[in-house]
Amino acid sequence: MAFSPDGSIFANIGRDGVQLWDAATGERLNIFKEPNSVVNSLSFSPDGKTLAGGGSDTTVRLWDVSTGSEKKVRTGHKHWIYRVAFSPDGQTLASAGVDGTVLLWDITSVTHKTDDEK
């Protein structure tokens, strides 16, 4: 489960996919279906406009919170992802795999950074 930075929306991982809820009313706002994947971790961007998820299919997914559309799907992990987290400035997303691998993603291009860029 993750709350948006302003606390108005929360996201949870349900049987049907990732669900967004209005924190004040409890009304479901959207659902992001996940084909062939179990999402293990969620993180809102600092501006609250993007939701990131990582899971069993080894992908990092980014969704547009207002439209529910999938913005990007990126690969790089060899095993399932158990944690995703945005940097405070929202420019980098960290994802951690069960194998101990941590990747840092440049959100503007959503490619993972090389050792030279860190």
C-alpha cells in the first residue's frame, strides 16, 4: 500500500490488480490490471502524478495516476522485484530485486543508470 504525497489517494495491491482509492471517501478511483504479474511494491512520485510498481514479472511499471494509463514498462532485473522507491526530486526510481540487485532508473528516459552516471 502507498499513499500519494498529499495523502488524498492511496494505492493497494489487490487480487484484480493495483487499485487507487480516494482517501477521504473510500471510493475506488481506478484499477490497473496486471497481466501475468504479481505487483509486490508501489511508490508514488513526489508530485503524485506517477505510480511505480515492481513485481514478479521482473518489470518496473509506471502508470499515470490521473488517467490510469500505463506510461512505461522497463526491464533490467533477472528476478522478481520486491521494492520500488522514488528519490525526493522524483528524477530517479530505485528498484530492488530478490537477488540483491538494485537498479536506479532515470525517470525522464526510464533507462537504468550505468556506473558512470551514478
